Amino acid sequence: MAKTKQFTISVQNRPGVVLEIAKALGDAKVNILSLLGTAQGTTGTVQLIAENPRGAKKALDAAKIAYQESPAEQYDLANKPGALAQRLKQLAAKGVNLSSIHATATKGGKKAVIVYTTEAAAKAEAASA
């Protein structure tokens, strides 16, 4: 498990909005490790993990892209049926309540990766802000 930062960006649901985020980070040489975008009606949310969180903050700030930063955990799993359920069972047994989660794997790949934020971490972050 690796500790990381997740950036959550509220966006308008329009063509090119994710491009603007990707371009700001790419121009600053910040690699995006994972990205999840969702839309509902006229708005949406982009959640991303950057290889260099400090560089991502600078790039987003320079581009005047508002974001919320949250502590997150990245966890490698075997890419096989039931691996995600097994990890989620461990978290639930510890009383961990997830605020967000996304996962990815490539077909035929040996590894899957999940990234999640937790309710407790979000509360701790808000309390220290």
C-alpha cells in the first residue's frame, strides 16, 4: 500500500474540460497515474492521482484550476477474480468507510491497482485545514 494524494476537480460538463486538466499537467511534465471522470447533467467531477502531487498542485494552481486534495491509498492486487472483494472485506472488517474508490487493470495483466479515499482521512484532512 502506498500513500498518495487524490485531486478532485469539479467541472462543467462540456467538450474539452478534461483536456484542459490533462494539458495543464502535461505541460508541467506531471504524469497522471489514474483518472476517473463522471458527469451528471451540466456538471461533473474529475478525480486523479499524479505521480508528483507537489508538481500537480503547482500546475493546477498556475492554470487556475480549482481542486480539493485528499489523502488516498494506492494498493496493488492480483488481477484475478475475487481479489478486489478480498481487499474490500479486509477494509470492512477494520471498519473502514470508503469515500471514493477506483480500480484498473489490463486484460491479461498480472496486476490490478485500486485507489481509495476514506471517510476518516477526509475528516482528519478537514480538521487540520
